[in-house]
Amino acid sequence: MAWFDVNSSNISLDRSLSGDQPRNERLARAEIALLSVIFVAAGSLNFGLLSALWTRRKQLSRMRVFVFHLCVADLVVTFFQVCPQLVWDITDRFVGPDALCRAVKYLQVVGMFASTYMIVAMTVDRYQAICKPMVTFQRRRARWNGPVCAAWCVSLIGGLPQVFIFSRVEVAPGVYDCWARFVTPWGPRAYVTWTAAVIFVLPVLTVVACQVRICRAVRTDFRAKTHRTAGLQLSSRTGSVAGVSKARVKTVKMTVVIVLAYILCWAPFFTVQLWSVWDAKAPFESATFTLLMLLASLNSCVNPCIYLMFSRNLPGRLAGLVCTADRTTESTQEEATVVSSLHISLKGLPDSRPKS
């Protein structure tokens, strides 16, 4: 879907150059219906959430900045991956010049990279905020958000090979489509395996490693509080520590759910893509095979829902997406853990002095 059309035959021209074979119209209608639902849902949810965040852009915490850019990345997926694929399924063949073919393929992968690496940047930022709060606090006043800029740079550079791999080619006498040319059989295998590694395997390993460290740090913090003896010092600190820990755990939970949603949505897609190039007998023309690849775009619908789920007054947030006049105060539960963690570190300093 993303780097080659939903049909696995787009991996290699050798499978279809024998003629302009008719498509399965019933399967095509199912694809169009599913993509239409995903396009409308993802576009509405992400645009609504992005608008709500934009109206409060001067009050965005560090965590909300990541959510803001994740919405932008998901909109790139919606309008430059889902929408072109929907039009492509309707027309059966790619309609447009060679430059448009290359641009569409480039933007499709840019969206995939951006959505993936924005989640990686968010997770790494949570790791630094919780495990290395002092270092993160020193960087929080920078004019540019380093992880966000890095995620966009990786996305823009990572999509460049698409410009050279895909082009408008003649797949049958007088029939043109936007496909890629590979030297079979190792060409498509190397291409799909490499793409799966840099867009799925490597990011998943990174976020899982960060989440393990984060969970250990949170567990250690709770254990330390549990074993503290009651006293004046403990009673003077309990309120702030408990409050910060609650906000810290909430941001961790939200990040974990976003990561799990990403894995559940994209794992079937990459599994069937790898299967299609490594197994010559793979049923790549079956309905199940095709629809599993389409479900990857559901991740762009799920991300804004997760953020709203972890926001206070969810009905108000959903109403705010529909009514632009709504000015309900946004939840502060996802406040920047950097400041919270620093507050934890500094709060105990006065208590360590001898009381007069």
C-alpha cells in the first residue's frame, strides 16, 4: 500500500506484464468502502484535534507538542497515502504524469516515516523526562524541539528512494501504471525487508527498550514511597510526590497505548508484505491478504482517539472537535513530565535541612 500499491503485484512487474488482467471487482469495492471510512474518520479526528491544539498553541506543554506533530503526520498519511490509494482503487490504474507518480510514492512513505518516528521521538522524550529529568529540563527552553525536528528530517530523507524506484511504466500494451522495477527475486525482497526494518522493526525495538526502562523507573519510585517511614518529612512531601507520580504514570500509560496501537495496526501489514516477497506461493491476491494491508491506515484513526481517551472530560473534548466555538479548558493531566520530575527533585531539598 504505502511504497507499492495495495496489490502485491506492484512489487514486481514480471507478475503482470503478461497482460492487462481484470481485477476482482468485489474485492475492489470492499477496498474502496474500507478506505473511504478510514479517510473520513482519520481526516475528521486528526483535523479536529489539530485545530483544538492550534487554538492553544501558546499553552502547549512538551507532551502536547508531540501530539500536535503526530496529528500532522497522521494527516499526511490520510491525504497523501489513504486518499491517493482510494482514488487509485476507484480508477483501477494510476491516472497522472510520471512526476505525480513519483511525488505520490514519496509522500506516501514520508507519512509512514513521520507517524512512526514521531511515536519514537515521543517515547524517547518520556524516557529522558522520567529517567533523566535534569538533563531534559536544561534543554526544554530550546527554540526548536530537537526530537520533533529529527523525526521530520528522517521522514523527508527516508522517502527519497521512492522517487527513483517508482515511475509511470507501461504494464501492458497501451496501459500505464505507477509501479516499481526490481531485479527479481532479490530486488523486491531486499527492498521490502529493508523498509520493514527501518519503519517497523527498529522503531519497535527502540520504543520497547525505552518503555521497559520507564516502567522500571516508575516502579522503583512507587516502591521507594511505599517503604518510607511515616514522619514529619514524609507528611510534608506526600502531597506533591503523589500528585506528580499520578501525572507521570498517566503520560506513561498514554505512550504505551499509542505504541501498542501502532504495533497492532502495522504488524499485519508488514507481515503480509514480507510474506508476499519471500514466499512465491503466498496468496497475495486473496481478500484477507489485501484487507490486512489496508488496515494499517487505521493507526491514523486510533492515535487521536487515544489522546482524547486520556484527556479529562472526554465528552467535552469530542464536542470540541465538532463545535469550533467550544473553549473548554484543556486537561492538564498530560502536563510536561520534565517540570514534574524536576519538581520532585527540588521539592525534597528544603526538607533535608535541619528544622529550626
